[in-house]
Amino acid sequence: MKQVAEKGLVAGYSDGTYNPSVQVTRAEFATFLSRVFDGNDRTPSKFSDVGASHWANEAIQEGLVAGFIKASDFSNNRFEPNKAMTHGEMSRWLANGLAHANADYGKAIEEMANSSLTLIPIPEFYKGGVNKKDLPYIGVALGTGLLSGYKDFTFKPNGNTTRAEVATILIRFMDAMKKAPADFTGVKELREVASTGTNILTMSSFEKTKYGGYEDVLGKPHKITLGLLQ
């Protein structure tokens, strides 16, 4: 919290408090991220509930330019600025923000979104409770370490985030913006799984040969024979 305050990313309330346990709203998170990008370009929003006089209007307009806010993600042209951010929604904003900084993050999102082999290592992936469209964004957020799961390994896509947690996330985000997807083993692993169905090349010293990889036999009858060395 001290770091983000010193960088001017997050400010306290008028009474001098920070309220670390308070949930972060869409308007607040848009403001925090806009300060990270610190751009001058704006795109007028068409959100019916965010007028020109709204305190977060410029931040939201900058978010539309930077791409971490997508108008298509909101229904009925309503931004609902006072609604608490969910983990799933935050993953989407953060991943899109990284894609604006480095197009290869956008490719990683597309690869996971368009593959039937995509696997995200959270219980909700198997048990339900997560919007399929959010999976590639959650994958990038987890793979870069921007967000992490809980002690029971759940991600809680519909759970909310506090101001204290967001302070940590913003510092991590600024660091991730300086790096490429290839710098994160987690992202590389998820991309390999989406492409081949395995993470063997990322997690080992093996190299892919000209004869193809395991993805060539996925979904086809195959047999693995183990031999003993004498």
C-alpha cells in the first residue's frame, strides 16, 4: 500500500483513511489502472450511467483506449461504476491491459480462447462456476502471478477483491508490463497445453523433434511401451 501510494496510483479517502478491507469498485479499478498507463488519449464512452461529470469518467475513457475496458463486455450500455470488481472481471481487465502493452499477450489469450485443449489449473475449471469466456484471461492472470488462488486452490471467479489486495496486484502488473509472456513459465505452460495438450516441453529439458509431438496422437488410439535398460 505504501508503494502504490508513493507512486500516486491509489489514494485514500477524504477522511485520511485507506480502508484496506473495502471491496474495489469498477470505477476505482479503472482509475487505478489508468494511472498505471498514464496516457493522454481518450475515447468518449457510451455508458449511460457514466456522465461527463462522473469522477471516474476520464479514467474509463482512457481504459477504453488502453483496451483494458471493452465496451462489448457490458450490457445495455451500463458500466455500473459502483459495482464491486470480481476476480474474473479483474483478470479480463489485467490481461487486456498486458495485451495493449505487448501484443504477444493478446496472442496467448487467443490461443487459449480458441483451443479445445485449454486447461486452467483451478477447481472451478472442472467443477463449473466459471464463465468459459473468462478462462484465457484467468490463465494469463495466474500464469503471470498477477492473481493467485486461495489455500484450497480455488480461484473464486465471482469473488471480490479488497483495496489491500489491489495494491499488491498493481505492483505486480507494473512489473509484468516490462516482461514478455515467454518470461513467465506459467504462461508458457498454459500456451503449450492449449497448443499440444501437454506441458512436457515447458516443464522438462525435452525438445520437440521433426516427427511431431504428443498432440499428433491426442484423440487417436496409441500405445506407450516402457522398456527396461539392462
